[in-house]
Amino acid sequence: MMRVILACLLSCGVAAASSPAFAKQSAIHPAVIADPRPDAAYPAGMSAFVIPAEDGAMNAVLYTAAGAGIHPTLLLLHGFPGNEQNLDLAQAVRRAGWNVLTLHYRGSWGSPGAFSFANASDDAFTALQYLQQPSVVARYRIDTSAIVVAGHSMGGFMAADAAAADPRVAGLFLIDPWDPAQTVAALATPEGEAGWKAEVASDLPPLHGATYEGLTGEIRADGQKFDLGRRLAGYGRRPLTLLGAEKGIGAMARKAAADAQGANPSARLMVWPTDHSFSDSRIALADALVRFLAGVAPTIR
């Protein structure tokens, strides 16, 4: 998502400042680049299932970590429409000893129901609650004290929205997150409206029940709901990292981070000189996510 929006932001005066250099680590986290020793008694696995969601359902996959005992768990949310699934991140996180739940929102990529931004918001929260159901916790050995939410692009907004609504979430990691409020501001100009219309048109094919008018009306009608800065302020002082892309929509991350830091001075912002999909920085992205998770809930790996 959001190939056009950066140009819209710049035309509306929301400029992206020059980016700092990539954060350098002395070494890449082992989970990013090496398989762990197999555990014959408690092997890594994968379960596919459907999570009911009001008038539809979410097609979901849970990557389960190897090893005995309970495991911290990541809810990983894709963007709009979700061409980049970030499953390389899911695999790295599982190698680090975490379970990872990925899903398709209602009405997207074959999931039953209709897609809308409001439905995607509800779906993210429903998935978060699913991970805390006693039967699910027992089956997949989930450590409910260490559930983290991460999201890319639109999924970044949905992750912040769900995490702000559930104080049990232990951490939040946003990857070049979309801020609907800044998109609404861009719509005030002809250039911004044309860019947004082109973006939505290109993203509608894998979505059922969604239209430009309906999606745009949602974010225009409820400014308090669809405001990333407000959601992050409501999230409070829990661990938070925003990782923006200078060639993507990093300007949105900068503004949202400034809003978040008013309530959470320890919130961390990084903006890297890469594109919205982190196409040339996947190892670095996986490393940043795994290290963030290790800070929230260290594992034995």
C-alpha cells in the first residue's frame, strides 16, 4: 500500500526529514540467519484455521515455536491489501522462540465477509482476543503475559488500534505505519485526492465488498478513531518502536511518533532509507523486530 501517499504528503507540506543511517548491530541476531537445533520432542510447526468474526471469518496461520513450555506470541498484521505478507519476519520470529499468528482480514484474499477499515480494526482485536482464549492458550502453549502486536502499513494502524484497546499487550512494533488522519488531511488538495483514489483503485482487486467511496468515507467520518497518533497516545508507556521508510511513508511515522512520545517518552522511532516494503532491507528489518521482541520477553534461543 501507499506508493502514492508520500507524494501527497509532500505536496501538502508534511515533509520527510533526512533519514538517519541504518542502526548498526555488532552482529545479526542468530534467529534471523540460522536454523536452531531441531527439537524432536517439541518440534516447530504450523497450523491453519479460520477465526470467526461476526459476519465473516479470517483465514489464519499460526507458526508455532519449537521447545517445551509456554511461548511468547506475536500477532503480525499485513497492510492494504496485503501484497507483502512479511512471512520472512514470521519465520525469523519463530526461530527466536516465538509463536506467530498471521491472518487475512474479512473480505481480503479469500477470507469470508466484506473488507472495510472498520472491519479490519475489529478483526485485529478479535485475533488478539483469540490468542487469549483458554482453549487456544492451552493448545498452542501461549504465554499470555508476552503477547506483542506488529503491523505493516495499514496493519500498523490496526496493530496500534488493537494494542491501545487491550492493556494486556506487552509490546507494539510498527513497520512504516499508515496514519489515516494524515491521508484525510492530504485529501484536502486535488493532488492528494487524486493520489489516494489511484492508490485505492490499485489495491481493490483482492478485496471483497470494498469501494473507494466506502473506504474514504470511513476515515473521513471518524477522525478520532482513525488517527494513529491518538491510538499511540492511548497505548501509553508500554514498549513501542516505529520503523519508518524514507522512500515510503516515513513522514507519517515521524508525526505519529511525536504524538506517541508525549505519552510515552521511551517510544523509539527509526526511519531508514528504504522503500515501503523494505525491499533491500529484509534482514535488517527481521533483526530489528527480533531484537525488539527479545527486549520484551527474552527466550532461551
